[in-house]
Amino acid sequence: MDTCDTTACQSAREIFKELEEMYDEHNLYFQTIGSVLEAADALNVPQRLKLMLTQPKNEIMVHCPVEMDDGTWKLLKAYRVQHNNVLGPYKGGIRYHPEVKLDEVKTLALLMTMKCALARLPFGGAKGALRINPRDFSKDELMRVTRRMTSALGDNIGPDYDIPAPDVGTNAQVMAWMADTYINFAESSSKVIARGVVTGKPLEFGGSAGREKATGQGLVYVLDALLPGMGIELDKVTCSLIGYGNVGSWTARLLQERGTTLRAVLDHTGAILNTSGIDAEALAAHVLATGGIKGFAGADAVDEVTFYSTPVDLFIPAALEQMVDLEHAERMQCKVLVEGANAPTTPHAERYLLDKGVEVLPAILCNAGGVTVSYFEWKQNRQSETWDEEVVDELLKKTMTRSAERVLKMSQRLDCNMRIASYASAIEHIDNVYELRGVFP
Ligand code: NAD
């Protein structure tokens, strides 16, 4: 396992000591807050801000009894972590995954605070999770589970307070059930605004055009903004992907439209390779029909070692956290690591890749397209408006391009890597707002 011996971890050690909190250096939350604090140190922000960012404001845990189709009962655990709301209501996805842990949710909530601040969205950061494997549940069971979890969260969520969205294992249908449940409990005078309690809803029920593809689309706009400066042309590059769900499959399809060649994919069912190019649309249809990439006729099945060793220009992890570790990084032959997933790279792997000259584009920049279009959906819901996809795409492009420029500028100003620069830009904005608002009382 990677050992955390970076300057980032020195900063985290000091702050955790001051808070009299126990820490484990292999823990994802500890490692992530370490990088955030390294950026805070580079800016010389007040100690109070470092303390406030180190712990989430609220950590909510609920247990939901739910009846299964066969008459048996399960007691399910759900988390909602609300990290910081100085910029606006808490915002962040809800994940359904069987192995989810509180520290993982805390990490993702912290990253949401950073992501919204970097994009200058009027939102704070949160994240939620329900500890189930959604593949083991029938549609009716998923609906009952979702409704029960929503009612258990109660006033801890709301369109002006904390706004969930889809994440790993959840989708527009889950958001529709959450919104419907919340609306049923809402006062009659606020039922219209109440559907804004979640974003990523189906188009027919308050969703936004362009939301489903938004994270992949945003990632492509970031590449548009940054690759030319690295001397790389998007229409001539090859790429490989970990994960072929929402983020992975949309990224692949949109990159294919731009002329990029997809060489290799890894998901929970296996790995595939075709050096002359995998048809991203056909693969998306296969995954929709079968649940995974295994058995896809347009590529050869390969092992993980071959997947990671395949030479590509862009390597895009778009699955779960910490999948790119040092062992994998030592095999990888790419020019740019583009983080589609949240926290997909261990600190040791990142340091190794940076030392080797690989550019690492951080998640809070690359995958902010989802929360950005969620913001557009929330705005449309509040104004009872429906925007065309072209309007959404144009605004998304503007937001992503500005964020990319901000990160580039900060990396030059502080002479640091893109991850530290992205956190620094976010922290500087949060610091300015705290300066203006003050810290109550
Ligand atoms: P998803 O559930 O649609 O897809 C997850 C993918 O990960 C699937 O292809 C699955 O096969 C793959 N996967 C799971 N376990 C794996 C394993 N052990 N090995 C290899 N692959 C594995 O999820 P998503 O919405 O695409 O989210 C992916 C990542 O992007 C997550 O980190 C999520 O937090 C982040 N993200 C998502 C959005 C969004 O709008 N959906 C926005 C920002 C960030």
C-alpha cells in the first residue's frame, strides 16, 4: 500500500494534531485533505480556514428498514455528509454501493466543496451514499429503498439547503423517486420549488437538456482548453478508459465525435482492447444491454496488466476512487492522465507520473460538468423554465473553459502542479467569501 510521506501529509498531520483527531495516513480522507492543505499553505490563508475545511460541518447517518419482494426485511445504512456551505446550499451526488464507507463519503463531500468553488458555482459541497448493491434489488425494491431513505433524510435535504444528484449506482429514475417523495412531504405553497430538491432528474420531470452527458461533455471542453498548450491535438489522440458508466461512456462517445481513437476499456466485468479503435457507440449499446463490457464483439478480452500497459495519449479513469495506484502507474504509458472519476489516483501514483513528465488533470476540474449542468437544472426549476441543449452546452463550455484557465494561471502563479493549483483557486475564492461574510458570531 502507498505510504503518505508528502509535504501534503505534513500539513494534514499538523492540523489533525491541533484538532486532537486520530488519523490514518493510508486513509483517503487524510490524503485528500493533505493536498487541500498543501494548496492552502501555498496561499498563506488564515489558520481558521484550514481548520474549517478539515472537518465537514455535518455527518448524518440514518438506518432504513425496507421490505424486500419476498417478504423479508433489510436494515440499510445511508450517509449524508455536508462539508461546507459558505458559498450556497450543499450540493453533491448520492451513491448506491455495497462497500461505501463514511470516510469515502467525507472525501467526496470535501471534493464537492472544492469543485463548486473552482467553477464559481453558488453551492457548497456534500455527498451521500446508501450501502447497497443496486444490481441485487428489483425495480420496486429500489423505489421503496429510495423513498424510505429520502424520508429518513427529511429536512436535511431541500432545494435551498442540500441538493443531491446521481452518482455511482444511481440515475435519473432514482432522482425522480427522491423528488416525488420530497414533494409529497412539502407544504402546498412550496411544491413547485420542491422538485429542485434533486438534480439529474428525467427530462420529462424537471430535468435539464444536456445533464446526462454533462460530465463527459465538460471533460471534453477542459481538454479543448488545455491540450493545445501541451502540443496535443484532440482529433489525433488515442485514449483508454476505466469505467463505462455515465461518465466513461459519454466521454468515450463525445471524444469519438471529435476523432479520438478509443483503444482499451476496463470495467467491473473485465478489460477489452482493440488497437485500431473500439466503437464507443456500439460499446455503450452493449453495456446497456448486458450490464458491462464483457463479451463485446468489437474488441479482444485482455487481462488488467495488458490494459494498463497499452500505450495511449490520454488515460481516463472514470470508475471508482484510488484505482490508479503506484503499481498501475508504473505500467502506464500515457501523456496525460485525465481524472473523470473523483479521487482515482493515489498520491504515490500521482507523484510517480508527474516525475515521469505525465500531466495530471485533476477531477475537480475535469468532472465539474455534471454539477455545472445540475446548477443550470436547479436554476430552470426555480424559474419554471426549460432551456435548449445548445444554451446549456454553450454555458457549460464557458464555465469549464474559465475554470481551466483559472487552474492554468494559478499553476503559473504558484509554480505548482494542476491539482494543487485547482485546490488553490477554489480555496482563494472560499477565503474571499469568508472575509466578506465573516465567521458567525
Ligand atoms: P456509474 O455507476 O454510471 O459507472 C461506474 C463505472 O465504474 C461502471 O462502468 C463500472 O463497471 C465501473 N466499475 C465499478 N467497479 C469497478 C472496478 N472494480 N473495476 C473497474 N471498473 C469498475 O458511475 P458514474 O456516474 O459514471 O461515476 C463514475 C465516477 O465519476 C465516480 O467517481 C463519480 O463520483 C464520478 N462523477 C460522476 C458524475 C456524474 O454526473 N455521474 C459527476 C462527477 C463525478
